[in-house]
Amino acid sequence: MDGFREDDGKVLTSSNRLCSLLEISDKTLTNWKRKGCPQHSRGWWDLQQVMKWRGMIQSGDDPAAKKSANLQQKKLEAEVAYKEAQAELTIIKTDLANGKYIDREIVEAELTRFFMVFKKSAMSLSRKLSNIVGGYVEPIEARRVEKELSDTINDALEQMSVDGVYSAKKRKK
């Protein structure tokens, strides 16, 4: 047959015939050769060795072929992960350039300002409510309501500022 020959019990195929069998280009075959694909002689390839090298067939007695196929698979997986990371980084850089993200310093400054205003408003709430209630109850009772509201607001603010699980302090009655 054209493109095949036998040498010492090995089936050899020509480069052109191998390319047509595996449906690859001659450039791909050249790249495979550079990457370690076993070639019998110039222009001739041991079909079984090429198939083993590509991982298309496995032989139980050839640990070198298994290791080579395994390393190729790991390299391919690493290249895929690297390309995905590069694509992610490009997306983040594009979003950053388009103003999708805000600088950390700006966010921290705005949140600090917001929480300072919130704290002042919350702390003054007990005084305002006790003034409203003061017209309807005795002054001592109004002070007690103000103290109770102030303690509740302080507990709430403390609970908001604690990392993790907050456990309220037990109050004396």
C-alpha cells in the first residue's frame, strides 16, 4: 500500500499518510515532532508509537509513554487555566478602565463619613424622643425613657461594629 511499509515488525507510515489518517496538517505534525513525538526515520513514523504518544492507545508495559501522556495532559490543563486567568485579568482591566470599580480609599472615606453621620443621628434620637415624651410624663420618667433609649441605641451601634457574633451584655435591673 502507498504510504505504508513494515520494518522489523513495526508498521511505518509516511508523513503525508499519517497527516491524512489523523486529519492534521503537516505543520501540526512538525510541531508534534518538536514536542517529542517519536519519529522512526526522516519522513517515516511508527504508527503505534505516535498513537501511544498522542494518548490514543495505552500499553500496560510502557510507563514512559504513560508519563509522557500524563505530562502532556497536565501541561494542557495548566495552559488552559493560564489562558482563563489572562482573560479574567483582561476583563477586570477593561472594567477598571471603564470606571466600573471605585478606588478603595474613596469607598473607605465615604463609608466613614456615612457612619459618622449615622452615629450622630442615632445618638441624638434618644434626646429628641425624651423631649417629645417629656410633655406627657413626669421629668424623672422622661429621663428614665431617655436613658433606656440611649442604652438600646448604644447596644445596637456596638452590635453593628463588632465582627462575628455579638453577645449582648446583661443589664442590671
